[in-house]
Amino acid sequence: LAQALFGNPDILLMDEPTNHLDLESIESLNKGIINFPETVLFTSHDHQFVQTIADRIIDVTTGSFYDKNITYDEYLDELAAKEENG
């Protein structure tokens, strides 16, 4: 990550960035991403990481596309309400 940032990129693409990291490393990663002034696009199964970092959720599933400026918990609430209402 540090090496990628030396080139002043316009975007960071990350796939499961918290995998195999200890808590201290995840906290450092969070701070680095929060302070990164450009776009960060990532995939993750780490709920806490997504909730801490993401301010826009893009979900691409078979036959549908979701793109909204909300937190991960708000997104999960919307999904639950949609399921509840059929």
C-alpha cells in the first residue's frame, strides 16, 4: 500500500485488504484509507472495515446493480426492509 501511494494514484483498487492482517495493521490501514484524498474501490467481507471506511455502496449481483451514497449498516437496513416488504 505504501509503495502504491508513492506514485500519487487517482484511485486505489483493493481486494479484501484486511485479509491476514492483525488488528493493529487493520487500524493503520483504516487511517491510511480515510486520509487518502482520492477514490478507493474495494471488496471486503469485513463488516467493521466496510462500515468504518465506506461512504458509498456499490453492489453488483446477478441481474441487479445497486449504487448509493450510504453507510454499510444503512445498506443492510434497506436490504432487510426490502426482504420484509417482499
